[in-house]
Amino acid sequence: MIITRTFGTPLGNMIAGSVNDGLCLLEFTDRKMLGTEYKILAKYTGEDITEGSSPVIDQAENELMEYFAGTRKSFMVPVKYTGTVFQMHVWDELLKIPYGTTRSYGRQAEALGGSSSVRAVANANGMNKIEIIIPCHRVIGENGHLTGYGGGLWRKRWLIDHEKKHSGRPVDQTIF
């Protein structure tokens, strides 16, 4: 069973989902692809989705509140990926981008072994179902501009600025 619960954050309501002691969903409730993500979760897990709570969701909410307060820079909540092998490799690579920094899509593709796969990497980033904890918001366009974020570009800007403010790093730490 996939258990989901909605809670408020400074950026709007988010829905968290857990399955088998792992977080499998963390999205803003106004994301247009949320229905599609539910179908993908059901397909990969073979589980039904129901509202409720779990220790994993409680942990995710607590850690997110610490993140928004500026006191948490990494997450300990266990995650459960639901996607293709390639997507999982992309998401693993996202976890390597340090808090308070950004990386271009091209650099992200190079880190995965092929600069020609920029579009595939961007698509996999877009299929990330665990916002903030798997930090796809840290990936930006080659020219430094914000591009693509399922939660909206205004949220991506807020998250990047928030992390830079609390990282202790100089403001411009883009890795191209």
C-alpha cells in the first residue's frame, strides 16, 4: 500500500507518499503531472494508493521543516525510487550536487558519461517524484538561466536562493 498525506510548507502544500518504509513521492499538490505520477507509482510498485500517515512521511515532513528553517542541508529519510534504471542513475547523480550550488544540464549529462544525453537527463530530472530531497531544482540551463521545474520556476528560484543564503558559500556557485 502507498500511503499519502498532504502538509503545508512555505512554498505551498506538498503531498508525501511512502511504500515499504521508503519515501516514494514528495510533490507540490499543484503539479500538473501529479495524476501521471500516481499512475507511475502504482505501475512500478503494484500497490494501491490511500491517504494516511507513516513514520517515513512524518520523518520527511520534519526534515523538510528543518530544511525550510535553514537548519538542514541533507536528508536522512529513506527513499524508494520508482522509475527506469536510467532515471535512477540521473537521480543518484542529483544527490551529488552540493547544497547551495547549481549545475548545468550539460554538466549533469557529462557526470553521467555522455554530454550528448542532455535531453534525456533533463527528461529524467522532470520525472523525479521526490522534490527537494532529490534536488532537481539545483540543475539549471547552460547559460545560467532557470529552466524546467515541475513545481514552477518561482519555486526553483526560491529554493536556489534559500540554499545559497544558508550555505555559507558565495552567492554565485554555479558549476558549468
